[in-house]
Amino acid sequence: MPARLAAIAERLPEEGVFCDVGSDHGLLPLFLLQQRKALRAVVTDIKPLPLARAKEALAAGGVADRAECVLADGIASLGGRGIDFYAIAGMSGETIAQILREGKTTLHAGQRFYLQPMSHEDILRTHLSVEGFRITEETVIRENGKLFLLICATFTGMPGEAPDPITAALGMYLDQHPGVWGRAYFEIKRDRLVRTAEKRRAAGLDAFDQESVLARIREILKEEP
């Protein structure tokens, strides 16, 4: 089991109905069903071939009778299946936010979401805060030399306020107890912001508009400006 998927599996409560959105290979639902961590699984993908691969893996693993494979774009068409937990991984934060936005009418309070954005975390965090989700945890996982962000959230249905730019960019939890991979995550973000600032200055553009985010990262890393 890849580390980024194992991180989701270990956080799932026992014996709910699990939905893997954009499953591709079906590894996560296969593991959860084999370990009896999920009663049933809804496995989706937007393309027929990956869905067929997932279906074959589930059949070979002896759990096909507890899995439903659905050709679907997002979650908007999945209502009525009693889903308790969703995993959406390997997409940009913007795409994940769009999936949640389009499927919002099918959601109910208490459903849990395990999200792994590959980029645009700020857009996803803002959507979650505004559209009735409560972020409960953020952590960074290392797999094959790469870092992956995991955002855990619960749907409440109660709209909230948009986070300030620093919170949207960096989250609410990692800066408090970043750990070794959290620190590495912030170092990568720092380096990207520095490169962006240098390119803007070289192009004669206005002052770097995320200087406050960069300052906060340096504070977390206990670095001098």
C-alpha cells in the first residue's frame, strides 16, 4: 500500500461505506474491504479503462461483491448510496473544490473527506471553509521522495468565513506541529515563493504580493528574513 493511501486508510473509522473518487487502480478500496475497515465501497473513475482495472483488482481480491464500480465525473451522481467517507486524491485543489461544489446537494452533515491536493491548496482550503466543511487535520506524507499533503475534513453544511491569505496558503495545523515532513513541505513552499518573487522583480512587475506568506513560513522555520 503506498504511503499516501495508507495515511488515509489508517484514519478511517471502522465499518462505514467508503467512496474512492477517481480510484484508478482500486488499491485503497481493495485494502479497506479486505481488512473489513469498510462495509462497502463505491469506486469511481471518469475513464472506462482505469475503472475496468479497479474492477479486476477487486474481483481478484475477492471483494467484488461488496464494491460498486461507477463511471462518474465527480460525486454529483452518487447520491442515495449511503456514503460515509470520501477519498479524493491525486488532483489539483481547484479540481477537488469543483467536485465538491458540483456534488454539494448530495452531501449530508457528518460525512468525512480525505483530500490529497497536488496543487492549489489555498483554493481548496478556502472552498472548504466557505462551503460548510470543517478541516480537522492536515499532515504531510513522504512517498518515494515526494511529499503529499493530506487534508481531513467533515461536512457540516454550515457556511463559514473565508480564511485570511496566510491561512489559505499554509493551513491551520501544520504550522503548529509541522514535524520533519511538514518542515520540508514549508521549505518547498518557501523556495517556490522566493523563485516567483525573483521572476516578478526581473520582469519589472509590482512588489511580490505574497510577502506576508513568505514571512510566516520563515517564522515557522525560525529563519532570518
